[in-house]
Amino acid sequence: MKVIDSMILIPAIDLKDGKCVRLRQGEMSQVTQYSDDPVGMAEQWQNLGAQYLHIVDLDGAVEGTPKHLRQIEAIAKKLRIPIQVGGGIRNVDTVQAYRSSGVDRVVVGTAALQDPKFLAVVAQQFPQKILVGIDVKQGLVAVHGWTTVSTLTSKQVFDSMRDLPLGGIVYTDISRDGMLSGPNISALREAAECSPVPIIASGGVTALEDIRAIQELGGNISGIIIGKALYEGALDLKAALALIHVAGEARPTC
């Protein structure tokens, strides 16, 4: 397990029907729309100090093929900061299309679990640029845009990808996502201890105290994705970034 020197905060932009939205617990029927200007929203987070953005094509995740490539390409071209994208990425051509459009890292979810050969191919072809999205519901990994729960535990998935040159794992607790109820710290601790690559924590982060709690886990957590709390005003991005900065300065150096 690699120990991460510092972690970053990553605002999330979820796209549905061309608009910025947030879901409750991954339910496509429980949608709150926040903006019809994805590029403008991305610029807002950049201007507030974000160093990285996380973008999800929700329609693509459910349908199995990208539905917002044009909007995501526009975001990548407009921003100075890098972005990572997930949702409906099931083949090498899609990974290449996103990389060619300016996307830094690509998040593979369902295909990583259902087609291990595909994951191995893209991990080798794009070393450190492929993230695996592991979305967990009641201890089991969900697929197809969270609509189907598999029989796999996150540890089983971790064990299956130990030898791949992955950039990391986006670990989401579905029960906490969009609920403003705080992250599942015990599950994150277990994931950080078991994962062979850095973990990006996602789901439920609502307050500065949540960020502090994740920071205290230390070790293998490289980033925290924040979504609804930013859009609802429950968490101030500048204050959160300042907290991360202070914590990074306080870490001992060797």
C-alpha cells in the first residue's frame, strides 16, 4: 500500500440530459437540477480554487455508451485544470475518445467488473490514467449506473486488480451519496487498507468535520469527491480547500 503525501478535493459534476444534476442514492428518478450550463459550472469550481474535477455521464452509465461527449470535450478545452470522467465507458475506443478530447483520467466501472480483460488492456495502454469506479451498496458492488447489485465485495474486486498499473479507485458508498449524511468512515478505512492503489473517497461528504475524519484515515486516500454539499451550500469549497492545505503543511516530512 502506497502512503499518499497529500490529498485533493475534487468537485463533482453529474450530467443528465445535458444539465448539471445530483441524485439521491443513485436513483435516476430522484434528480435535482442545479444548472443547464455544465461549462459554466466547471469554470465556477475552477475559479474557486479546485485543482481537479470529477465528471459523470449519468445517462451513459445507465445506457452503456457516452451521451455527453460533446459537453465534456467543451469543459476540457475551457479549463486550465485536469478532469476525470466516468459513465458508460465500456470499450477501448471510448477511452481513446475521451483521452483525445482532453480528459486526463477515465473512470471505468461496470466494464471493469464484467470484462477483466478489457480493464487489463486499457490499464496497460493508458498506465496511471485509468481509475476503477467501485460503487458499494450494503457491502456489495453495484453496476450499470448503480441499478444492479452484484455478488462481489469490494475486497474481491481489489484482489482482482492488484497487478494492474491503475491510477486509483473511486470508492462510493451509494447509501450516503446525495444524502448529506456524512461519509461511511468504517467502509472507507477498510477500503484504504485493502486497496492496492490510492482511493478517492466519494459519497456523503457534507461538512469540514467529514473532511477531517477522512484525513485522519491517512495512508492510501488520495482525494475526496464532493458533490451535493457544494451545490446546496452546506460546504464552502474555499474553506474546505484551506483545510486540506493546512493539513498538508502539517504532515511530517522525511
